[in-house]
Amino acid sequence: MNGRSYIINIKAPEKLNSGRVTRRLIAEASEDARRRIHSLRGGFSLLECLISLSLVFFILLSSLEIAAGARKVFFRQKEIQEKELAAGVALEKIREDLTTAGAGLSVITGTFDFLPFQAGEEKLMLFSAEEQTSLLEDAAAGQNYLLVALKPGLSSLLKKGRELAVFDGNTGGLFSISAVSGNCLTVLPPLSFDFQAGRTEVILMEKIEIYFDRQAGIVRRRVNGTTGQPLMEEVSNFNVTYSPQENLVHLSITFESGGKLHERELLYYPKNLPKSQAPGN
């Protein structure tokens, strides 16, 4: 009985001390946690907030500057591509016109100083045969009208301002229709030579003009004296030359894009005018 009491008296204080230590540690941990929570609830200082806002503003401003620069570059490249495309389309259309120019006019090319390619500094005129007919009666020098045979579909093409080539194998000339009355065509200028009905060809020509409207900055295309339609806008310069000796057409379009001047060129050797027929050969 006494031995068992002895053992209990020794162990009991150790358990009591251990419990106290545990409670003290728990209390200290709780106090430390309360202090941490209280410090977190305190928030940031004014200086910290100002520094954070300044950094955010700086990053945002830098991002906007980068975006604005990228946007400017994008639209500049887009403008350049659009201008390049417009110049390419205009030159391709001119090339197509050059391909047909002179077609059907081989019998008169090189005679009475006529060439189907007539070029100035800012203008190009191209001629090709659209329809062909003949005289119904002889025409005398000084006469200002022609009586022609009307083929099917020809009447709708004979209009004021259209160009005619009259050629009898030796002599001929270019005339402009000033009035139409049935098969009687009033022409300008008056005839300089006599033309016999049996041997004279009358060719109704298609006339295409490519010219530069400098005031508007537009390269225009006009067919048979109609209103000139825009081929390319916002053009700084347009230049075209034709060398009969070399049978070479040289054309250039200059336009501004992206703050710089760009030039596109077209070199073309007309197929409907043999070099041997060109003046000077």
C-alpha cells in the first residue's frame, strides 16, 4: 500500500508541469497569431501606395506608347501596300491597252505620219481598229463629208468625236466625226486628197488616252473622248515616253507613301508596230 502511494506521488507533478507548459505554449502561439493578424489588418502606408500607383502608371504609359507605335507602323505598312497594289493595277491596265494598241492598223501605220502610239510628257494616246467599212461614192479634196457603207452594228458606233482613218493605199489621213446623219459622216478637217470609192478603206478607230490630271493628282483613262475615269489617285508625277527608233514605251508613276516617294516603271515593246516601220528606220 505504501509502495503504490510512493509511485503516484512521484508521477503526478510531472504530468501537471507538462500540462502547464503546453497551455503556456498554446497561449504564446495564440498571442503571436493575434499580433500577426493585427499587423496585416493595418494595411499599407501612404508612401507604399504612392509607389505602387506610380509603378502601375509607368507600366501603363509605356504599354500605351508601344501600342501607339505599333499601330502607327501597321497603318503605314498598310498604306504602302495599298498604294503599291493601286500602282500595280494601274500599270497592268495600261499594259493591256498597249497590247491591243495598233491592232488592225498595219496598213496605215507609218503612213501620213501616223503612229498608233503617241506620247507626251504626261499623256499617252493609243489607237486600234474597231470597225472597218468602205466609201459608197468618191470623195473630192475639200469635201467635209463621207458616205460610208453601214455594216451591222456600225451605226451605234458612229458618234460625234470618234476618230476615222481614211486610206486608199497611197494617201490618207485622220479625221474626227463632227456630225452623223444616217450613213453621211461630217468630218474635220476637210479632205486634203481625192478618195475613190472602190479602193478606199475607212477605219473606225478606238482611241484610248492615258493622262495625268496634275491638279487633282490623278492618272485618268479616257476612251473615245468620254469622261476620264481614275486609274490611280494621289499621284505625285506621271511620265511617259515612246521611242519610235527603239519601238519602246517607257512609263513611270511616282506616289508618296509612308513619308517617302516611290516610283514604279513599265517598259513595253509594242507588238503591233514592227521596228522596221517606225520613223527613222
